Amino acid sequence: MKFKLPLGLLSVIGVLAFSSCSTDDDTEQAVNDSATITVENIIDSKALTQFGTFKNAGSSPVLNPGESTSFSFYAGKGQTISFAAMYGNSNDLFFAPANPGIKLYQDNGDPVTGNVSSQIRLWDNGTRVNETPGPSVNHPGTVENPIKNVAEIALSVPASQLLKAELTHDGGTKFTLKITNTSGGTANETPVSAGVWAVSHISGNTLVKEDPIFTPGKLSANGLTDLAETGKTTTLEQYLTGITGPNSPFSPVLVVVYSGNDNPIFKTGENDRGQGLKELSQQGNADVLAAFLKTQSGIKEVYVLKDPATTVLQPRINGNNGGKASQSISARKGDRIALATMYGQSNDWFVASVNNGVDGSTRGDISSIMGLFDSGTLQSSFPGAHIGSQPAQAESQPVQQLANPNPFTTLPAVPQMIKVTIQ
């Protein structure tokens, strides 16, 4: 509800005696009470949710025939797993699934499990003249002149018979991929180098990056040549690091001006009160909690801030500004201001002012008082890997502020993701 600040009772004599002074005081008070709160998404969006490396666990990183390794990752429906590793007995050949990677969910939403080796291909990096693959091949070999584009290549034995890939679903959105060198005894027996893997963000039903490691028909780039020619992953890791991170929107923002010592939105250590925090943290719907708060004593103003173009506050994409929402409010010293918004790439996480918000007279950047919280209403998952997957399991746990690193990953500090100012 809109709260009208009381001007107080003035006696007739007082008005006559001090009318000019009182008018000035009232005007100054009105100016001081009026402010604009602005919330901005300042996340620099990244293409990948995760990447990593895999190698033999022994003294050598190389997978010899008969040896295996595995790695775990998180992905929701529509996301895929990509990887690449050098065919050791070659000049510049590498194993990888065709883009956009190995499919992880069936169309009905069930996770894919079992042998997925049929999706593995063998590729020519195009930077070295190919000799007949084998243990006597010269490394690094003759430079291609001119350099060729990355292209699929076929040997006498299919790639799927040289390298075996097996998927296990570990529950929720977690998977493990086991890779085994099965080339032993074939005409193309070979060691397999250490490798890299990657999972792209998804926007709606579209992967943000369908070619995280290589692009057929284009020249090798971003350190892939080091991997394909020498089995070294360092340069490619550096590239993948730069395009991995959050890509989350924030929901419409709930802003409350109130009096008292208790934040009316939530309290850490308490379970969800059934007043609308669940809807905010799970669905980004702040309207339910806003409607409830408007009926409560001590609440002076309640607003739901929306980006005028997209409603939600999108991250910064391709260097453009992120989503932004502003609202004029009236708050004076002694009032409190609190706010909350869903962290979009989560099941039930939200960003909110910690403790009892800020005093109504506060002006400037208040981003430092924002924290990341788990509402405790749904089982948490890797941020960015829940989208479109089967519904998370409901739970009933107390609201808690999340540490960083959180149980899944390390996010930027909250003031590096959301900016809140009062002017």
C-alpha cells in the first residue's frame, strides 16, 4: 500500500507565527524522504556453465589401451557434454563427439545412461600433414601449407571402437562420464591424451555455445592445436576459463519500506513462512509476497520492480548493459528498506538484503549488504544446470545464507553480480 508520511499537527498560532519557516522545513523533509532505488544485473554473461579436464590417474596422464578415467558434471534438459582428447599415434588427430556434444536427456526428460560411444568421432586439426597413424609417427611432423580447416576423418577402425564412453546418472542433474581406451588389439591401437570437457549454458531451448571446443569447417583456435598435436591442455583450459561462469537473470525485485527490527521478507534459520517467499525463490514471482506484505502492520510501501523491456533483469550480454529497474520511494531516517529477487539459474536461491535491511535515510551504493540465500524449499542443484530438467525434489529446510564457494561451484561475489543504489 502507498504510505503517506504524517506532517504532524500544527497549532493555528504556530502556523501564523512561523509559516515561512515551517514551509521550508516541510519542503526539506519531503526532499529528504524522497528517493529512487535502482537495481541492476551486472553479471558479465558467460557461454559455459562448467568445464574441466580428464586424464589417467596414474603417473602418466595418458590413457593406454585398456585404461579408463571418469569425470562428473551437472546438466539440465537440453544441455550436452562435449570433450576432446588427442589420438596419440597421430600428428594432429583428436577424438570428440560431433557438436553440440553428447545428448544427456531423452525427449521425455529421462536422463540418458549407458554406452554412448556411437557419438564419438575422429577429427583432423588441419595443422600437420597426416602420416599413417602408428607408434612410429613423427612428432610434431610437417606443417600443413596452407593450414586446413578442422574436419572429420575416418580410419579403418571407427572412433567409437577405439574410445568407449559410458554415462551414469548420479541423481538430480549430476552425471558421470567414463572414458576407456578400447583400441588395444585393433589396427589403430593408440594411446589417448589427457583431454578437456565442457557444458554450455542454455537459454530457453537453445544452447548458448554449440561449439565450445572446436568448429568443423573452420581453422583450429583457442589452444586446440596444442591438444591435437601434443596432448597438452593448458592453453585450451585458459580459453575455457574465460568463457565459463554465471549467465543468470534476476527476477522482478521485491522492495519493502517498513518499520521495526525484523525484516518482513524472511529470517535466516526459519523455514519458509508460506507467505510468498517460496514463489519468489522458485518461480521469480514476487507478487504473492508483495500482496501479503501490503496487509501487514508496520509496512509502509511495497513495490515489485521490473525491467521495462524484459520484466526480468538479464545479465550483460556481448558487452551491453544488463537489466535495470528503478522505483521512486519515500523513506526517512528510522524506516527500514529491504529487497529480494530470485537468482534465476537456480531452483530456489534468492539474493536479498541481509539482516534488517538499511535505514531509510541511507543513500548511495548498498550492494555490499546483499547476500545469496537458499530458501530451503527445493533440493538445490548446480546453478545453470537445472533448466528444463525434471522438477527438483521438494524439501523443508530453514532459510540459509549460502557460502561462496557454495556446494556446487564458486560464483562471483554478490556485489559483482547485482548493483543496488538509493539516490
